[in-house]
Amino acid sequence: MEIKITKTTAPAVKPEASVLGFGKYFTDHMFIMEYNPEKGWHDARIVPFGKIELHPACTALHYGSEVFEGLKAYRKSDGSVQLFRPMENIRRMNRSAERLCLPQIPEDTAMQILTEFIKFEQDWVPSAPGTSLYIRPFMFGNDETLGVHSVKHATFMIITSPVGSYYKEGINPVKIMIEAEDVRAVRGGTGEAKCGGNYAASNRAGEKAEEKGYSQVLWLDGVERKYIEEVGAMNVMFKIDGEVVTPQLTGSILPGITRKSCLEILRAEGYKVSERRISIDEIGKALADGKLEEAWGTGTAAVVSPIGELCYKDVKYIINDGKIGEVTSHLYDTLTGIQWGKIEDKYGWTVPIK
Ligand SMILES: *Cc1c(COP(=O)(O)O)cnc(C)c1O
């Protein structure tokens, strides 16, 4: 696919690493292309970053037809830039698009667009420890009618944002509230699609948790409200009596690429791992028996995030004295080592930008 390039005439001054945070600054350019049934994907272009015009009846604004992805570009110590398992993001975006009746993008075309765009913007990949360029591909329905039917016109874009180290003051375990009323997703719904609507439905519980001093929400299954699903924008894992356990992918859980990578590392290294249903009662019992050894979340933004406290219906569960555990640290070191090119990538997960 040919990509037309229009360079900005007003490049921005790149922010210092210390002020980056998450998703506050954007690079000089963005990628955009459109879809319709006659032409397929067309008008692929890199243009100066800026506002876009939408018809007020745009499908995404009314009926929520939007999917997105999140991955990062990392700068290695030799100055080169690499991506981490980008084909996994491309495949997941196409699965999300399929669920929401949005058009798919052929895998090789999506990979070409992604690598060409990142190569074009590569000066924006920061180099300070822990920093990276967050990449946000997204697609939305863009029909100019209020009629409710499947999407005929769509727009795909990629925007990129230099982001700071998630753990500026060292890795501090997070406190998480288990939500007992709202649910995030049910089997057959859109839980396994990475779509904006899932987040809109999660906000109320997130606010409630924040008011009580918890940083994120842990969701239970939508039917029995008994089995653990995932945390906000992270999958969750526990170490119980020497074994790593994580909720199996039932259709209502987002299949995280960090989750998958952690499981592959643990299995390759001979850890006991199982994907199965985990009830909140089992967690309570393991804690009471002194067998709940570690808990952590996994996701692109935080990589691996230790969980120091869970709260369920006002009962507090303190895990590992609120400290980061051994397996949690090991996974963090291994993943970040591979991502920033500090340790050998024996899994073949990294893709250099050349
Ligand atoms: C993106 C996301 C994750 C984590 O997925 P990664 O591929 O590991 O970044 C987990 N849960 C939800 C709801 C997500 O949107």
C-alpha cells in the first residue's frame, strides 16, 4: 500500500523525559486512511498531527463502533528502535473489528503501515530509562447517517505519544478494589474485544474505587459475580501455594499480549502454571491459609504491576506484606529486558525498525 506523506512545517519541541507521564504529548505526525465497500482501504497518508473533522452523525459518536490497540516502540542502548510482538496487536485488532462489524486490515498491510509510520516518527522514541513511544492504532465507524446498521465507512488512524517510566519511584504495589455490583462484560458480549465501549461501562466503578483510595478495579464475572476476570486495563495472575494461576480466557476477558508473554516465559522456565476459573472465595481461603504468595497485573502500559492489597466488600486482603514478590519481579525484569533489548530475545518477539 502506498502511503502519501505530508511533513509538518512546525515540528514541536520534544518534552523532557521527566514531564512525559502517559498520553499527554503527541508526536508531529499521525497516520490516517479510510474504508468504503467500493474502494476498500484507501487514501493512506501520514499527515501533521492535528484535529480531524467528523460528520455530526458519525456512527462511532452515536453507536460506539470503535476499537483500538496499544503497543510501544522501545529505544535500545545502541540507539535503534524495536517493537514488541506487533503482529499480536494487529491480529487482535482484526478480531475486535470483526466483533464490532468494522472492516479488517490485511495483516501484512497493517504491519507495513505500522513499521513505516514508526520509522518516520522514530526521532520521537525517547531514550531515558523506562520511557517509550506509546502507539495507539484505532478504527471507528464513520457512516454519515443515524440509521442503525452495520458500518460501511470506517477510518483507521495511528497516533503516537512519548510516555514516561511507569515506575518513577520504584515498583510500588497497587491497591485494588474488587467490584461487587457493576460488571464489565459477559460471555457473548464485547469483553474480549479491545473497544472503547468496554471502558465507558467501566468508568463508574473506577470512580467509586478511586474515592475509597484504590487505584483500579478488579472485575468479577458478569453472571455469578464470583469468578475473577481482570483488572481495569490489565490481566491478573496469582501465585497460590507455588503455582501461578490466571483466569482462563472465557470470552469476557481481554486476551492480553503481556498475559500471553508471561505465561510463555513461565512455562518455558518450568514454572507450574494453570489457566482456570478462580473464585473470590478461593482467594480469600488461600490468603487465610497463608498460601496466597503473590498477585500482579499484566499489561502493555505497566508491564507487570504487583498487587499489594485487594478489597472486597470492605474486607481488606493484604498480599505478601504489601511488597513485590519474587515471580512478579522476575517477570518484570525478563519482559522489560527483552523490550529494551537488554537481554537476549530468545523467543523472537521483537521487531526492529529498519
Ligand atoms: C489492553 C488491555 C489489557 C492488556 O493487554 P496487553 O495486550 O497486555 O496490553 C487488559 N485488559 C484490558 C481491558 C485491556 O484493554
